[in-house]
Amino acid sequence: MSKLHISVAICTYNRAKFIEDALRSLQQQQLAYERFQVIIINNNSTDETEAICQRFIAAHPEMNFTYVVEKQQGLSYARNRGIREAIHPIVSYIDDDAIARPDFLHNLVERFAAHPETDGVGGKIIPKYETARPEWMSPYLEGLVTKVDLGEKAFRYAGKKQFPVGCNMTYRKTVLEACGGFNEALKWRADDKYIYYAVSQLTDQVYYLPGAVVEHQIDDHRTSRASFVRLCWKTGNEEGLRVRSEGGAAYRSKLLEYGVKFGGSLVLALPYVLRGQWSKANYLVTYRYQAWLGLLAAGRSA
């Protein structure tokens, strides 16, 4: 067995409802405590997040915790703080509403140890709904609740369509530093895509690892109509920010792409309409329409 060590970063903002579950899942890891560091980056939470974290830390002195408050608001600021605070060569990010399977860290370090050419890993993400999978959910919308299941075989990511998603992504610290870290102009949604593209300029050794599994808790509020519409708009808006940093041509190309995808959503919605599955058709078209509006706004707040 390898003796590789790993740092786990949890960036959190007002997730008192879920943060203890995330921490407990790390406390229950099969990997020995001395082999991993847990970094909690509190990004100015105003709820009970800090009190919950501090109680958990005090109750588990056997674990190696680093607790910091990142005053600059935005997920990319928090993720960059995680790079700076990491004391181990591998940095893994999980969301503050994620539950890591007990063998999560073991499988990650074994991958990096057995394949030292590996510079990054993306794992499997399984949605865990508070009540039930919403009626409007379809395979075309599962990415909005961060579902990632690319099969049971490891493979190297290639191209731009698949990449490690922020709820479950791991990179070598040296690679994150070499590419300049996360883009702090991206406050929320597109920084996982940005970092993968930046890393890809340096190395093509980023892999999907099906054994690195987290469950992603999805509460009922997140699947409400209002939350869904805002999520779609923000997804497009952040993507607009990301591609604008690449230049005007990239932004115009993305506008065209989103326009085509909106048209495609009308075609994909038709079978649902014919089967009387109105909510599936409605939400599918709404997703592409709101994302396109967010892209057009490109940087303005909601």
C-alpha cells in the first residue's frame, strides 16, 4: 500500500444544513487520519456553519483539520485559498453538501500512487434527493444537480466535453500552482471547467476514476421552479464570463452554440410533449432559454 498523503478542501457558504454530513463522511474514511488533512474554507457564512464546524473539530482531535475564513467572496477565491492551505501534494475538492463514500480517499491516493503520471482525477457524483427525484428531471438536465456517472472503467479525459466536476475533483498541488489556480472572476459555476482547461494546457494526464464516489445532497429548495430558473441563468452567465476571458471570438462562438442548443432543446422536448410529459418538456426548454439569457447578460448580476 502507498503512503501518499492528500489534502481535502471543503469550500462552504451557508450550508449549516449539510456541512456536518460532509465532515462526518471524512471522519469515516478508511484512510488513516495521519494521511489526510481536511481544510474547511468558510467563505463568509452568516448561518451556523462556523459553530457546527468548530464543534466537529473539537470533537475529533484525532483528525488533522485546518479551518480558515476567506473574506473575499466567491468560490474561486475559496478554492485558491484551499491550494495555499494544503500541506500535502494532492488536493481534492468536495462540495459542502457532498458525502464521500468511505473508500473515497483510499481510492484516490491509490490511483495517484499506482499511476504517478496522473495529474488530476474526476470521480463519480450521485444525487441524493431530499424527498424524491423531481418529475421534471430528464437525462438532459442531470448535470444541473451535478450527476456524474461515466461508467465503471477509468479513462483519460480528452477534449472539452467531459472534465472533473467541482463537487468531486482532485489535482496535484504543483499543477494547480503552475496553471495559476482558479479564475477569481468566476464566482460560482464555471471555475471547474476553467481549471480543467488551464491544467490541460500543461498536461493531458487527467482521468475519470469511478471508484472515487461522493453523494450530492439535493434539497427540495434546489429543485423548486424559482431555484431552477436562477440556476440555469447563472450557469449561462458564468459561462459567458469564462469565454469572454478568452476573447470576443470565443464569446460569439459560445452565443452561437447556445442558440443552436436552444433550438435543439425544442426538438428534444417534442417526444416528451407527445408522451404527455409536459413538465419534462417545459423544464428542458426553460433550461436552454434561461442559460442563453444568462450568457447574453455575461457578467451582470441577476
